[in-house]
Amino acid sequence: MAITGPKETSHLKREILVRLIKAFYSNDFAENARLIPYQMRPKDYEATYRCCVYKERAILRDRAIAGLGLSIEDTDDSVHMAELAKKVLEREKPDENCLTVLQTACKGCVPSRFYVTDLCQGCVARPCVNTCRFGAISVKDGKSKIDTEKCKNCGMCAQVCPYQAIMKVIVPCENACPVGAIAKDDSGYTKIDFDKCISCGKCISACPFGAVHKKSQIIDVLKHIKNGKKVVAMVAPSMFGQFPCSPEQLRSAILKLGFYDVYEVAQGADVTSKTEAAEFEERMENGEEFMTTSCCAAYNELVEKHLPEIKPYRSTTHTPMYYTAEIVKEEYPDCISVFFSPCVAKRKEAMNDKNVDYVLNYDEVGAWFIALGVRTEECEKSGFKVEATAQARNYAVTGGVADAVKALLPEDIPAYSVTVDGLNKESIRDLKKYAKNGVCELGNLIEVMACPGGCLGGSSTINPYKQASKNLAKYVQDSKSCKNEK
Amino acid sequence: MDKKISVKVCLGTTCFVMGSANLQELLEVVPRKYGDKVEVAGVPCLRLCSIDWEFSKAPYVKVDDDIIKEATVEKVLNAIEEKLK
């Protein structure tokens, strides 16, 4: 299950966002943005994480740069923070790559490798020496030693050691990335290879230094609201249950931020369900073996970049975000549409969707509530114009999408759903196998979710999975079923 | 020691976003661990975040009259242990 443990890095990242938003609302955005590191680490502050207050400030500045939506790697240290803030206000479009790495924090990680610990007893059997096919292990001073030049990181030695004395030293981001898109380069700095990256955001959650940041689009959204544009929010189903309030209270809380209208993305999910059910029916009637869902943006990027062979099996139905944005732009052709998302991957999807202008994550919206003092739990209720169905609202949970499609299928079309509950090296291998063999022995409707638990396990959620799913379940329970609609 | 220790976990929006979402497990852990010696509840905004705009010290938890800043499960359990001594 998705583990979103309490992290001091999230606290830090959110604090910076709140301060940036506050700075935006102040009468001197540029200057107040510049002051953020100094406010957070004043003169007499004793450094808690780094060597000194100066380094902590420098790192906070870098984090604030990500909050401005800029790339930390590409930003020149000598440029004044106030200048950067000014430049951001002139930006027309957000950056294409949605992640950025605070490389100065990466020095803490040693490169991934196998390492003999003190537990090594220098035994007589020496299975490590004998198992290593590369002659990388020798015994020196009564202990095994790995020659890093010869070692190929196969891990056999660790498996055969009777004392479990050989450990794999991991780099958490590299370890979490399902597609090998993030790695340390020769200089020891972590780099993201955007040709491989599927924007799943697992590296963000994995890094204990909080070094991977998303480039925020919040300043862009704030700017449009300030300029009096009609800005419309589209709220993904997983957002209900993320805040200490009801969905109807959340709606008015969002309106208080200055949004013109708020739509439930579950409304678009209802269109997805209907379209996908019809597509599934047709495919099965044509004798196809299986179909995968197509609503997870990270999965879609995976298919494009690493799994093209599964494309014929992936549903061609659009995502709930797509359909919702279409509805919104039809209703308000001149509006700026903003999708509220649990993950980073949707930013990438939005960049290829002309109807979605910006994407904000739940932690960013949360920071906005804090900055303006909006107490969601005290907001009055405000209903959605179009009420989505229970099935659509349940898209946020693993199994929810497949269930929604199944609910709309005629009885003579047998559907057996399989859920891929989180993309990782193993599940990607399974998907590759289904594509290669043209058959999935476990079922014919494969729901793929990049995050364990589904969208509720997304990298930018606030509420832990257990609580969030409880809250969402209540909302789903109180909603009308799509079955009665037919 | 008849009086119950009272633990109030602030579940106002600021505290929730800054970390009390992760403190909700206290509502299960505390009764299991301390039975009826401790009374624990998630409460609406305690208004501590608006004093001098101290949102950065959220989440707040009140153990009897003591305020715990930047509360974690660990910190709260320690505070309860102290009181029970």
C-alpha cells in the first residue's frame, strides 16, 4: 500500500510555497520572495540540517526557485532572487519538464553499490569469493572486500553470504524510479533523463533530502486570478478526502481563492467510463484478448516511451481530465482552466491538452489555503452543478476505474479485471509480457495505476491513504450509482 | 491520578496541510496504548496558527494545557509519557 509517511521535507516544501504565495499577495512580490530564505533562517538561527545557516539559506533559495516554477539546475546562482521572481511574472507558459533536482543536496548519497559490512566474519567457506563471476571479491585482513572497478552490481555475493553481511547501498531516487530515468552522473550529481522520465513522481517521495522538486505553476495561476481572468478549477476525485472538510465545503474554499467556478473531474470520468465500456465491448466482440485502461498519465507516458508494444491493447478513450476540460472550455471559452491533481504526471498530460492551461497539486492548493487563511472546515457548503456518479468518484482508488467500466457493460460481455496497483520494475515486466504474448492469463480488463492505492497514493497528496480512502468512500457511498442512470 | 490526560490534535486546515493529517493515527494509537487514562480527539482549528502568523510551527497538538509545536506522533507520545510519570 502507498506509504506517505510524515516527512520533514514536505513540511519544508509546503512552508516555502505558503511564503511564496504570501509574497505574491504582498505589495512587493520580488523583494518578499527574495527574503524567504532569510525569514526562514534568520541571523541567530542554528543550522539543523546542514553545516551552517548560509548553506541552509542557499538551499531554501533553490527550493523557492522550484516554487517559482523554474529549473534549479539551469538557474544561475548569481542572479538575484528578486529578478527571478519578476521574470516569472512575465512567463507565458510553464516549463515543459515538470521536475527539477536540487543537486547540492545530492552529495549526501553515495553511489549505488554493494558493500561488505563489519558483520563479515571472514569465514572459511567464502561463498562470496567463490560465487563472484567477476573476481571482484578478495579477503584482506580477515574480511571480504569488493573491488568496485570489477564489481558489476549483480548482487550474488549478498545473496550467498551466510551472515547477511553484504549490503546493497542504494540511492533512494534511483531505486524508486521504475524506468531508470534518474541517476547520479560522474560528478556525483543526480540528473533526470527526461527522454526516459514518465513523471510518475516516485523520486519526489523517495528522496530523504527532498531534493527532487516539481516546478510549481502556482504563480502563473495567481497571476491570472489577479489580472481578473476567469479561472476555473477542475478537481480530481482523489481531492475529496484530502482536506478536513466535505466536498461541498472544499468547493466553496476553492471559490474563496478567487476561482470563477469549480468542476468535479468525476463529471469527465463518467464520460470516460461510458466511452471505455463501449470500446471494451467492441474489442471483445472482435475477439481481442484484453484491453488496458488509459486514464493514468504516468502509465500513458510509460507506453509512449518504454512500452510501445502495448499500445494496440491500450484503450483509446481519453482521460477524465480531458473530457472535463472540454466541457469547461465549452461553457467558458475564454477561461483559464486549472486541473487539481494528486500527481506530477498530469502536468505532462496537460501540456499536450489544449483545453488544460495549468495543473496544481493538492499540497500547492493546501499552501494557498494557509496563505489566505481559508479554513476549509469552516466553509459553507456549495454544491456542484453536475453531480457525478459514485463509480466516477471512485476512480481515485485502485480498482475503481475497472469497476466503473464493468458497471456499464452488458451482461453478455464477460469482464475479468486485473489491477496493476503501482508501476515498478516487476509490474512493467508483466505488462511487457502481456503485450508480447498478446494475452493476459489473469483477465481481460487491465487497470493500470502508477501509484500503489491509485490516485490517493499520488506523490502530491496530503492525507495518508488510509484516512483519505475512508473519507472518499463516504462520499462515494452518498452518490448516485451509474447503474440507475442507464 | 484520577483526572484524564486530554490530547487535542488540531485538524484545522493549516495544521492538516502542515502535517496533522499524519497525526490522525494518534486517534487510534493512543486509546489502544493508554486505554481510558488518556482522552484523545481531533479538534477544529485551535487558532494557534494565527498568532503572529505562526503557520510554520504547525501542526499543533495540545496535551492538557501544554502546546506542542511541529507535532509528530513521537513528540505527542513522549508528552503523554511525561504526564503519566
